[in-house]
Amino acid sequence: MGGAAVKPAPFAYASPTTLDEALALVGNESRPLAGGQSLVPMLNFRLARPERLVDLERVEGLASLREDGGSLRIGAMTRHAAIERSRVVAEGWPLLRQAVVLVGHPQIRSRGTIGGSLAHADPKAELPVALAALGARYHVRSTRGARTIAALDLALGPLMTTLAPDELLVEIEVPALPPGARTAFVERARTHGDFAIAGVAAVRAPGHAAIALLGAAPKPVRAPAIEAALINGDELPAPEVDDAYQRALLTALIERAIA
Amino acid sequence: MSWIGRAVPRREDEPILRGEARYLDDLHVDGVLHAAFVRSPFARARVTGVSAPAGLTVLTASEVPGTLLVEGRPDLELTDAPHPLLAGDEVRYAGQPVALVLASSRALAEDAAELVEVDYDPLDAVVDPRAASETLLRFEKRSGDVEGAFAAAAHVVRARHAIPRVAAAPMETRGVLAEPAGGGLRVWASAQDVHRTRAGLAHALALDPAAIRVTLPEVGGAFGSKGTPSPETASVAAAALRLGRPVKWAEDRFENFLAAYQGRGMEAEVELALDAGGRILAVRAHIVADLGAYLLGNTAAPPHTCAMLMCGCYAIPAAAVTVVGARTDKVPTGPCRGAGRPEAAAFLELTVDRAARELGLDPVELRRRNVIRAFPHETPLGFVYDSGDYERCMDLAVELVEPEHGDEGDRIVATGVALYVERAGGQFEEARVAVEADGHVVATAGSGPHGQGHATTFAQIVADALGIEPGAVGVRLGDSDAGLDGIGTFASRTTAMAGSALLLAARRLRERLDAGETGPLSEQARFSSDQVFGSGAYAAVVEIERATGELRVRRIAAVDDAGTIVNPLLAHGQVCGGTVHGLGAALTEEMVHNEDGQPTTASFLDYSLLTAAELPDIRAEFVQSPSPRNPLGAKGIGEGGAIGTPAAIGNAVAAALGGRHVDPPYTAEKLWAALR
């Protein structure tokens, strides 16, 4: 093992360069390390104590961002900053840009990755909510094979996902927006750059509405009753949230998002 | 040409901005051991055993005995409950240091600390100060016919306010490097001053103060939280003595949230007796302070200051105050920027606004009928205010803030005004001004800085007295071996006290120079004075969104009377910094302990500091009523913003809510609930 002592509890470290090597290394006590913006603080607090970190930094082919047959394909190691600056994203998937600029501060966005955000499954994270509104699909690999997870089926709750310990999220596929779509991401945070208390991702187009909520549940959710009301031009129902304040906040944010 | 009142840029900034400033953690001495602490995970427990694998260097209370210094005061009833360096057979707050582990690096020391096993018998924790059975402090003061005034009053107004605990959260956390030296110690500490650090260590280690030399490296802020040496600092110094090796501790942010003493944490019931014309006849206040588990050297200061300031800026003939300092199973409290003054301002000023609402008077008009206009003014509680122009501060603040009130449909807009008076200065400081053999002028003071800009200000004062440029004055600070006694940098006292000592020394030197003396010359002065009383008025315009309760501060007016302003640039910086500190206390900051006494806000994830994006327009002006108590006429400016701002915001919020009561921080959720 060797190496200098560091702030976290002792751990082994691997830095594979190919996806196959990485897949062979991850498992129960081996955790993948992406941009480290959530995991490293947890390591420093010694709340996370993996036996081994598998650093995905040098794995080839995980940081691409391209349009492919009308869909957007984003490698899991793509930095928030790359999404923020991408013309392809700005022109075809503006909701992602509207959401990503609300993630932390520039320093965090220059290191943090979209795959790390999704796999960490913090219920206050913006990108998983935007991707839920966009109907994204998550491509997952393991030594056992490949599978695809629908956006709403990844997170189970705070810091819990349906990913098996030996699986890696490798790519995010975002379908094209419907013609004439307009999008918005609005949130309320205590301070600029803080995690959101509540947020709304909205996509509207003729005959189409997608509303995804942050702060309604311990994971991203869609609001089908509100979506139906928007499509039918009915009065909007209140979001289905138990907490009265969160309901009031989300109601106000939904109004702002669709204004 | 006078250098007093000139906006001279800070000479301190360039090395800091170039990355050349050396903070505690930048210091290295050969052979140093690094310390990590084993801390209690329980708020209250009996400690029944400590064990560690062979080969670790672990010190416990049996190797490092002793307690920290608590100086008694004749007017305060203090319980004998000093903080032990390391916990003995009981722990009384989550985070209390139990053992000290030493290794060749901080990281290895943390690894080793995890191998230390401590056996605890957990006990129920006392979290609510009102439910505490033990007290650490009692104080009571009264003067005038309080009962008669309340019996005869046309109106009696009662209010209850609570101000939560806050973290000082300096950018640089605490730390110390201690090296054995000739039977004593050489100590570098991230501290507010050298004198209290040396006195505190001498007491804790039973050493002659002369055997300890304390030096301040660059210190990245304290906001009151590095005034009295911590149990960790004393334990590290004790370890260095015992092992005969240099030992260093640079705490991390988590430790700072857990174990650095916290501020505020006071509740009060305030009653005002008013006559039919709106004149305040008497004030009565009962204050409960959540002092935490032990008395530190300065734990008693904030509640005492708060109680003594309960007459505020008003000519109130009779007053009665009581303080109960409750012992709770939480980290101790101590000064945090304002240190009792923000609490007093909020308790009194929010009650004055309540009185205005109940009497149907404009709050500014009610204040106008009661402000003190003649100085010196002795309050019934015994403070003697030296000078001021409270009414002018108030009128200027109202003018600057451009008040707005009204219902804008989706939001309510309201303005709040608050006055404050604060005690500053007092006691003594020593300083020396010399012409050295090479002809250079050097000013040396016992008082050291932790970010304020002492060197810039001191150079101006000396240059002004000698008739030279400030750039020609070298300044030496922060060394207990400089041969200069003093108290330290706290309570907005440095310009008034150390600045005046320098001025006296420089004037004497000037006389000798004018008399034709040459060669190395040195003059030393000691300046003592009674406290001085700075004052001010703050006003804020806020808007509250009905649908979400979100509060936005549209603008804030800050008018401070700190007597003579030596450097308006630095003073303006202090006002802005203090105002932002006060805004944080009003809007987001709160240290929360759950029912088991566990802190739930022990990182910046949960403890919310404001960012630049949240800051409103700050319109700051000075009124200058020189103090007659020192030759500069100076008072103090480091705390005004932190004192006036929360009270002004509180009054604006209360006005917006039509008087419905909410305690700070004024979070959106609380305001939304109050609007329902």
C-alpha cells in the first residue's frame, strides 16, 4: 500500500486507464472516485471509509459530450463546467445549462462531474432533476454486462441508488426536446451556491409538459398531475408534498418556472 | 499636515495577497510532533477508561492535569467550574477533548486518535438553558424606583426575545505551536493577543509568565473566538513541556465548529414602563444565557455586558436587570463580535418598537422622546457614557435608508430602525516609540492584530505626532518579549487604548527631538482610561415575499459614532464587515444542538454564512463625537455593524409582520409561517 498519510482514513488507491480495468476494480469496498466534490469531503470527515478508491480520472472515453442521432450523449466524467460552456448543450438542451450554473461555485463545477452527481444521489442536486424532466436514460456497465436505467429509476433516496456496487454509470443519453420547447430551471437556496431547498425543472412544448421537482421527495420526482393540467390548460393542482412549507415553496417555484 | 483621518491603504495587504504572510500552519520547527484530539462523541457521559495500543503517544488528564484560568469579578457570582485541559472522569459536551495523540504528521495523529478507546457511560444531556438545574453565573443590578415606575406607568410593554448561538467562523481556525525553551516555552499561537495567551498558559501550566514567550504569526481572523487560550492550546503547550519536544496543533474546520467557543445564546424577558407621553420610566430585564459546560476566562463577559447595556441610548431613570447563566452540556460560550452588545441592542430595540406599535407612535418619534442628549450620562446600571449624538445618528440613518413601507401585492415592504451604544476600550495598554541607531523610527505595541490593520493605523498616529510620513514608521507587534504590558485586541479597544499609548510615547519623543537630542532615543508610555462608549443607528428596508416567506434586504444604512476616526478606509471596512456579520446573524446563522446535545450544524454544509451575492447596498456614514477619555478622541468601530444590524433587521421584520413575533435567524420558513 504505502503512500503518504492523508486526512481521510487509510485507503488503497487505483488509477485505471481503461473502462475494463476500472470495471474489474470496482466492487463492494472499492468505490469509484469521479470529481471528488462530494466524496472527498465525506472521506475527510471519515464518514466514508472505502478500502479502495478507483479513480476514474484517467479512464479513457468517459468525458465525451456529443450529439448523436438527435440525442445528447454525455460521458459520465464530463465536468459541470464543460456542460456549462457547451454550445451543443446551450442550443439543443438549454435546461441542462440552466441547471448546471446553479451547482455550487465555479471551483466546484470545474471538478465536479455529471456522473458523480447522479451516482452520489444527493436529493438536493440540480442535474438529476433536470435530467428527470428531460427523460434521460443512464447507461451502466459492469463486468457482468450493460444495462440502461430510466431517469426516475436511478435514485432510491438520499445517497442511495439502484446501481450495484460493481456497476459504473458510463454515459447519460438525453433525447431531443420536442419542437418548440421552452425550458426553465428555478430553485430556492439559502445562499448563492448552496444546495437547493426546492427546485423545479420545466419543459413545455405544444402538447408536452414535463415538470420535475427537487425538494418534493428524497429523490427527483415528476409531477404528472401538474403536467397533465399544463397540457390540458387546466388550473394547476398543488404539488403532492406532505410538508406545508415545501408545498408552498414548490408552488411558487412552479409558477415562476412556467411563467 | 495631519495623518489622522486619512484613508491610508492597509500596509498589511500586500504580503497577504502575495501569499507571503505566514500563518500558524505555515510555521515549522525541526522535530515537531503534530497533535490530534480524541473528543467526546457524547454531550454528557462518565469516562470510565481510556486505553490505546502500545507504541502510541497518548496523553490524558492524568498526564496533562489542570484547568484554565477564570478570573473572578466582585460583582458577579461565578460557580467554580473551570474548563479542564483534558476531560477527567466526565465529559460535558460533544467535542470536549479527552486525550491528545501525537505523531509525526497531523494525518498520522488522526489515524492514531481513532485507535484510542474511551469507555463512556452516557448520561442525559441538559440542552435547554431554561431546564438547567446548575448555573455558572448570576448577576443582578438595580437602581431607581423600578417598582414604583411600573406601578405608576400609563403603559407597560412586555416582550420576550431569543438569540441563538452562533459560530465565530474565522477564515483561519485555531492553532498553536509550542516549543520547550530553557525550562519554559516558546509559543506561536493563532490568537487575538499575546498577553491573555501568556497569562492563560502560565496559569494552566503553573509556570512563571516570564518563562513563556508568545508570538503572534499572521492571524486570519478571530471575531472574539481566540481571546482566551483554549483547552487544546493549553494541552498542546503542556505536552511540549512534558515530552521536551515541539508540538503543533492546527485545528480543522470540523473541530472549530465542535469545540471553539460559541457566541450569543441568550434569551430575555424585557419590560418597559412608559408614561402617557411615551417617556420610558423604567426598564426591567431578565436574561438567561446558555453558557455551556464550563466557564472560560471570558464566558462571563457577554451576558454581563448585555445586562449593563439594557438602558441603551435612552434616559431611563430606573432599571433592574438579572442574569442567570445556565450550565448546559454544550461547548462553552464566549465573546463573538459584539459580545453581549448585539443581544442588548436586539432585546431593547425590538421592545422599543413593540412599545411604539402598542402606543400607536412612530418608532423614530418614540426614540426621539427618550434619547440621551447630555453627556457625560450615568445610567442607573452604572455605566457613564462619555459623549455622543444619538439623535443625529438616528436622523442620518433614516435619511440615508430612504424608508419604505407598504404592501406591494406579492410582497410586503417595511423599514426598521435601531440605535445602539456599546462599551469599548478601558483598562490599559503600553507602547514604545523609538528612533533606532540607524535613524529609523519604530513603533512597538503590546497589542497585536488578527486582521484589523493595527500597523497601518499605528503608523498614522505616530507619523502625525512626529511630523513624518507613515511609511517612515516601522511597526512591531505581537511579541510578549517586547517588554510592553497590555491586555489585548478585543472589545473595539485597540485604537483608543494602544493608539493613545503610542500617541503619548510619540509626543514625548517629539519633545526630545525638538529639543535637539540625537542618537538612539526611546520613549515608552502606558495609557489607562475608563471605558468609552461608541454608538450608532442602523436602518434597514426589507421585503418579504408572501408566497415563500423569502426575506430580501433592499438596503441598510449604517451610521456609527466611534469618536475620532483615524483611518476612514479601515473604519469603513470594519463597518461593512460588521454589517455583513450582523446580516448573517439576522438571516441565516444558527448553531443548533439536538435533544441529545449533538451539534447538527457542524460544517458549512449546514451552518450557513452569507455570500457576496446576498449583500444589500450598505450606506455607511460616520458621526464623530470625540471621546474626552483619551488624547485621540477615539472609541471603537470593530463591532458596530454586528450590533446595530440584527436589531434594525429585526424591527423591519416585525413591522412587515404587523408585530407578529419571530426570533432570529429570520428564515423564509419562519416568516412564511408567521404570515399564515
